[in-house]
Amino acid sequence: MSALLEAAYQAAKLAQGHGADEAKVSVSRSRGVDIEWRDGKLERVQERTRRSLSAEIYADGRYSASSTSDLRPEALDVFLRDAVTMTKLLEPDVHRGLPDADRYQGRAEVDLQLADPTQQDMTSEQRLALAERLEHMVREKAGDLPIVSVATNVSDTHGQSARVHTNGFEGVREGTSFSFSAMVTVKDADDRRPMGWSYAAARHREDLDPPGIVAQEAREKARHQLGSTRLPTGRYTVVLDNRAVPRLLGAFMAPLSGPAIQQRRSLWEGRLGEQVASKLLTIYDEPHIVRGLGSSLWDGDGFATVRRPLITEGVIETFFINQYYARKMGVDPTGADTHNLAWTLGDKRQSQLIADVGEGVYIDRFLGGNSNSTSGEVSYGCAGRVIRNGELAEPVSEINLSGHFGQIWERLVAVGNDPNYNSSSRCPSCVFDDVQLSGA
């Protein structure tokens, strides 16, 4: 990666030579392969190879950001000259500029192990074999399941990047990612085509969930949608699957961003240090988890990352404010990025949570909708199954979950012990009381 770092330094020097006061330059390269397999046949192979340079230019109190994939020296010279020239034509923005160099200090000395060296040994035959095996695993135990189609996907990527700021920051990154998924479409009695889907994702190949688990989850999710009905409108106790929780959590956390606070479109404005959710909600940002999907030693401003509390027993501990919005607001930056979320977990698995609920609704997927960061109103389509006598019963679909997402999180009554490690949000299953669901 030394070549990438040298290229970033040279580009930053060129930008200053053309009249930039300061510059931030990133150079990256990546290669990935996607295999799509459907019903016993290879459907698509895509190889993604990319090299790019992005430059943020600060000149005469003005700012611009641009990128190019043409890294020939003569092309870069023209690109950076034009970028500086264009920047000087823009309106001034006194809040733009590189951070104080002192904020780059304190980077953790930890090997995050984000790159799996075996990725380079992956062959097309191995990828195809896994895609085909996933389909076979879905079908071999399908029994009388009325399968219409089975589609599988296998993907892996290797990437490297280097970044330089002209006031002293430099950093290099290397990482890999692996994923595979299975999607099962079935035919219902009314000619609907319900679909079940599951996936696995990890930095290292050996950390992926077994293919058999992914195949089983996709198959059973499809099976449990057959014969779905409408749910009577009412207020229910809801068990939210760990893979569905991020949608509701995202609505809750979006108003914590610097732009939302600064532009007065956040219902959390002025509520730092206040309890706005159930005391069961405690979440930390953990940027240094080894092999974590979101792990990083520095953030978008170049600041060293640290473990930090986000929500503690329902209390807002921080806003997500980068250097730019901090200057606009006259406050210290707190970091706009989150990395891996670490929850304070409960002591029960999902099946125990469902048993404890007794009567309610299990929601395992959201199907579109929207939320409003200013008002807190949320409206999401969703589907799942009825909970009856502490067990999952008939499937229900075409449900709408609505209300105020702050109030919904106030009604969090249980947290599971099943974080989903296939996502950087690492959400567990959650139980909410008195949630408005609209159906039939």
C-alpha cells in the first residue's frame, strides 16, 4: 500500500502547487467478484475492479470535492488544476477547512485484522460451487414446499486505500469482505409469490455462518409466509427480529446527526443528557472490534476512534457532529461516524422472549415506509407471524407499524441475547409493548 500512500502525497502536493491552501486526498483500489445463480444455472458473473482518487480542495476560503478514475500523472495534473480553479469560483464558506492537527493524535495501536489473506486464493470454481451448494441445501429438505425459484449469491471483495491531509494526517487501510445469500420464492394458494431470504457476511471467510444455516433460514422464512392473512388493527406487544431492529433503530438515531441538529430538523435537539428511551436501551460505539464489519482506527475527519457511549439507559450521551458542523454550531466535534454497535444484552434467546410475550406479533421484516426526524413520526410496512400461547402461529402480512419512534423505544420491555454479527449494528431481538399495528 506504500504506492497508494505515495500517490496520495504526490496528488496533495500537486493540488497545493496549483494554488490550494489545503487538501485532503484519498487513493483507493478494490477488486470484487459477484456470482448469481438461479435454478440450477449460472445467471451472472460480475468482476468489479476500481481505482480512484478523490480530492477535497480548500482554496481562498472556498471548498470543493471531486474524484477521478484516471490516475495517469498527466491526467491527474489536469484534474487537480481544474479542481483548484473551480474551487476558487465557488462561494466562500468560512467553516470549511482541515481539522486541528492535534486531533489526529492518539490512534489506537491494535491490529483490527480486517483483511483475510485467503481472499486472494478464491477461485471462480469455489464461488460457483458454493452458489450451487446453497441452492441444493435449500431444495434437499424442502419437502412439499411449493418452490417457484431459488436464487443464490456469492460475493467477495478486497480493497486498499490511503489518505493524506496536507496538515499532517496520513493513514492506510486494507480490508476484505465475504458474503453469500439465498432467496426462495414460493407459490401460495392465492397465486401470490412470497419470498424468504437470508444471508451471511464477515471480514474473514472462516467467520461466515455455515451455508446450511442460511439455506434453512431462507427456506423456512418462505414456508412461514404461506397462507398469510391480514392482522386486525390494534395495539400489540411486538417481538422484533434482530435483523429487522436496525430499521427502527436507524429512525431513532438519525436525528442525532450534526446536519439534523444544526438545521433544526431534529426532535432530539436540546435533549443531550436526557432520557428519551427505555432504560433497557444502552448502546456503545465499538470501533476496535477485531474483524468487525465496521471497525476503523480513524473516522471521516481523521480523528482517532475511541469506544464511546451513544445511549446509556435511554439517555442520549452524544450527537454525531463532524468538524464542519461543529464549526457551524460553535461546539467541539464528537465524530459523525458510528462503527460497530455494542448493546447491553438481555439473558434470553428469541424463543424465550416469544414465550414470555404469550400473545402478540413477531415482526421479521419491514417492507418500506418512512420516518420523520423532526416530528418523530414513523410509518413502516411490515410482516411476520402472530404469537399465540407463547409460540409462533399463523403468518400475517400487509401490516403497517405507525406512531412516534421515540415513544416506541420508550416501550422497549426486553432485549435478547442474540446480536446479529452479520451487520455492524449487531442488533439483538427486541420486545416492545403497546405498538400500533394496522391491518384488516
